Amino acid sequence: MLIKKEKIIGNVGKPKRRSLMLVAAAGAISYITSPQKAFGSFFLFNGYSRDFSFSFSYPGVWTRGSTMAKAADGGYVIAVDIGESSNLVKLDGFGKQQWVSKFIGSDKGSHFEGKSVCADGNHGYLLIGETNSHDLLGKSWDEAETKRTRFKYDFTPKMALLSRVDTHGKLVWQKIYGKEEIHARNSAQFTLPVKDSGFLVFGFKTAQLPASPLIGEFNKLESPWIFKIDANGDMLSETLIQEINGAFVKRPAAEDIYSKPIIDPDGNLIVVVRTDAIQIVTDRNGTQKLDIEQLSGRPIYILLKLNQDGKELARYQLNRETAGIPVILASSTGIDMFRLHDEDNSSDKRLGFVHFHFDPDLKLISEKFISDQKFRPKAAIKAVGGFHMFGSDVSPGNDRGQAVLAFLKNDGGLECRTGFGRDSWPNDLIAGHNENEVLVFYNTSSSDVVKVEKFSLKI
């Protein structure tokens, strides 16, 4: 299949010369004050206007946001970790707080770390994450404490924890998932509602690799884990992705975050997994051994399409000239993905990111390079004429930079950058309830403040 490659030149904060243009269209005359802001057919791009700003803080206590979701009543719900507890915060459509539900670890040093939240229509919300709570783990926690006392090391198992609340924030049920083994980790990262009133949950799980006497200390990895539950939290099925083309699959190194998975219009799950550099090979003498230099020590990310039972339907292997966690989204026209261009490991030394477009079967249709010296994508939403983009603007010596909202035109670069202060970093981006509305969720430079802001794109 033909793959189309294009180069797109973006704006990098340079001042624009304002001029006046007359555009005649269908007998009407429009005035455009900036020719660089015209996109699509006859859209006038005036930028983002802030509709509301909400701050959530707990002075003096480490506070971090994760994700947010739209509520059926026109409001929004956000997931916020405060110290050792996780919280759901409900906002109305105007950004005013309605209630807070707090999930606290036990008094024995345990915790509950929330990873994401999703709305379940008119029924309430599901908060997912992981816990080492003594109250929930019981005997396994006590055994780990005994070993900790002896060896001075934390052996406490961590289990995936799902908490379902009603529309008023009251707990309906709370359940743990995974295998309670000493020093095991089972984590739920994202969840998506499905049409039959259940949920698909994506995370990772510590599990034994395929049997081999060669693996030794590498006999277990935290591998991608997908399971389906019904509306009462009972598990219906689970899939563990441990190996692709002979390479082991594991969670990203040094961080828990995967690409946020999506469900396509046909109800299939689209996820990104990482194949690790560890692989069993046979040398020229016929001896099996571990090849830890496979792929020059660099992992490869793979885009997977799975049905709801975890069966693979299609895949696409990302090239090694892109870096960072990919951003994926689905629409009726296929799958879009954004990923940072890796100039350090490519002959192409341009700075920017790459926009891939796939058909529904993950066949690559087009690949566009967006030239931009600063922007690192974190989330995206498809819109008329382009994409709302949320990410970070970075500069030499400051890898964190600041959280930034911008618009990527279909036929051009980033426009209307809106920054949120030095050392802020992005958490999540969702569409609002009305057309051209978006909400951004970010951590501020202060360790105890997170913010949600709603914007409207003026055209």
C-alpha cells in the first residue's frame, strides 16, 4: 500500500504580521485579520477562550492528578491522588465542586493510588488503580510484613483495585484483582465502558514467563494485562500479553504509564505495548542464551488491535525513529497516532513530532512530520479542521517545560498555543459537552495544586 509522507512546517511562537484580506465565498465577503490562521475551507481561527478554571489543593500534601471524564448530567469528574489516598472530585458544568469521595489506605502504611476514572452513563463512576491495603489483602499482607521485618525489604503484594461509586459519590462496590503473591504487582491503569454495561480494564501484572531454565532472575515480568468485568465487578475474562515474535512484552521502563487505550467504532480495543530487549536466541554452536543486546538495548513499541476477549486482530510495529509514549485516538476514518520524532537516533535531525494515520485494520495510510522545536504531545482530540493537542513545551535545560494546549491544523502546524506556567505538566485532555469545547487537566509547579480548565475554540 502506498504510504504518503509530507512535511508540515509549524509556528514556533514567532510574531505574525497582521494584514487584511478579503475572501469571497458563495457571494459573501469575510474579513480575515491573519492569513496564517485561516484553515480548512473558510474557517476563521481566533484561538482558545477560557470558560472556567478549577483548582484542587491540599496544602502541604503531595497532590497529583491523573485523568478526568464527562458526566451524564453535563458536569465532569476528576481523579486526584493526595498523599496515600485517592479522590474523585465531581464538578458541575460551570466548574463548581459538587462532592469529593476519598479512598484512604489502612493505618498500617498502605495506600491506594488511583490511575484513571471513567463514567458509566447515568449509573456513576469507576475509579481504578492499585493498592497494598492490609484491610483488603489480609493474610498476604501479613506474610509480607513478616518478611519485611526479617529482610528489611518491602515484599507487600500490590493488587489492582476498582471502586465503583454512584452519581452522588457513594461507594457501591470495591474489589481487588490479580494474584496475591509476595512481591507481586498487579495494576489497573485505564478502563473503558463497553456496550453490555461492563468494563474493559487495561494495566499490567507480574507473571511467570514461558518456562526456560535460562531466564533465571528474569523469570517474571510485569506484562500488559487486559480483563473484562460486568457491572458488578465480576471478572468475565482476562488476557496477558507476554510475548510477540519471540520478544518479551513488559510495561514501559521507569514509569507506569502506557498510551491511553481506546475503543474503535466497532468496539475493538486499540492499545500500545512494548517489546523488551531481552530475548532468548541460539548461537552458532547451537547453545541457547539470553541476548540482552537485542535491538541494541532499545525497545520497540507495537500498536495492537484486539477484540474484547483479547484476541489479536491486527498490529503495526512503530519505527525506531520515533520516541516517547504514543498518543492514539480513533474516529470513523481510522486511527490517528502522534509520537515524538527521535532525532538522536535518526539520520533526520529535525525537531518535531510525527502524525500517523491508519485505516481501521492498522494499515498505514499517511505519515506527516510536524516541524516544531518545543512541543511533546501527551493527548489529542479530533476536531473540525484538525486536532486539539495537549502536551509540553520544553526548552534546553528544562525537560519538563510547561503544559500547553494548541491546535494542529490538518494542513499546517500548531496554532494558538496556550501555556499554563513554568514547570506545569499535562495529565489529561477531554472534549467538553458542546462542540469546540475542551478541558485540560494539569499539575502546577506547586506540588499540592492541580487544575482543570475549560476552553472554547473560537472559529
